[in-house]
Amino acid sequence: MKTVSRRAARWLVVALATALSACTTLLPVQEGQKLIGSPQSAVQARFGQPTDVFNLPDGTTRWIYSKQPLGQQAYAADFDRNGSLTQFRNMLETQELYKARVGTWTRQDVLEHYGRTREPIQYYPLMKREVWSYRFRHENLWPSLFNFYFDDSGVLRQTQITPDPLNDPDRRR
């Protein structure tokens, strides 16, 4: 009987530890927002090395923590000129993606906002368009791709939301 109790206790401890670490993993925005005002070293200690780093024209810095190509998030840690965290958010949410300005934004703008695409870049010669795609959950519900179409001079000419083929039940068979 003691063996069963010890075994059950071990499983309970493992299950609780897993649940607690899952909460931290599943709530990175909340964890990041707790660090607002902290130095870059504190953010790096909590989240590790960023996947992309951008020195923005206004003197601030943006670190991207991308979960692409299979994840649906790219977290931005924005730092002021002194290196203190000012914002932490998921850039691949519908309202953030809708900030892209057709005819105004360039490849560099998309890169600085959402990080480097981890999907293969497509080029459609008849349209003369290069397409970058990012996985996200449209309206926090539907697994989708947000596609940015650039002309040959690098200007954003079109955006498009399509279903994510990785979540298409017909393709999973």
C-alpha cells in the first residue's frame, strides 16, 4: 500500500509541476508585462535569446520571440533608449496584423513589426509579387495564414488571410 501511495504522490508532484510550467509557457504576454520597466537582461533571463533583434529608427529596440513556423505567435519586447522594457505583446494577433499599411509599408516595416517569416518565401512571377506568410489565430479562433504581398520594389501591395493548411482536416488524412 505504501508503494502505491508513494507512486501516486510522485505522479501528483510531476503533474503539478507540469501544470505550473504550462501556465508560464501558455501566458508569456502576462509574464512579459510583469517585467515592464525591467532591463534587457531581465527579459533575456526570463525568455532567453530573441529570434530577431531590431534597432528601430526612433532609437528604441525591439526583440522578437517567434514561435514560427509551426507556432502562431511572435512576441515583441520593446525597449526604450535606456534598455528598459516598455511593452510586451503578441504581434501575430488580428488587430496587430491589421496595422500593416498597403501602399506605405515596405518589407522592412513588416520585418520590424512581425519578425522574419519562417515560412518559405513565395514569388509569383505573373503578379510580380513576393509573399511572406505568418501563422496566427484569426480573431483568436481560426488557424490561419496572414500573407503579405510585396511588389518588386519591396512595397506592400496586398494582404490576405487564408486558412492554415496544417489545420485542414482533409490534408491530415
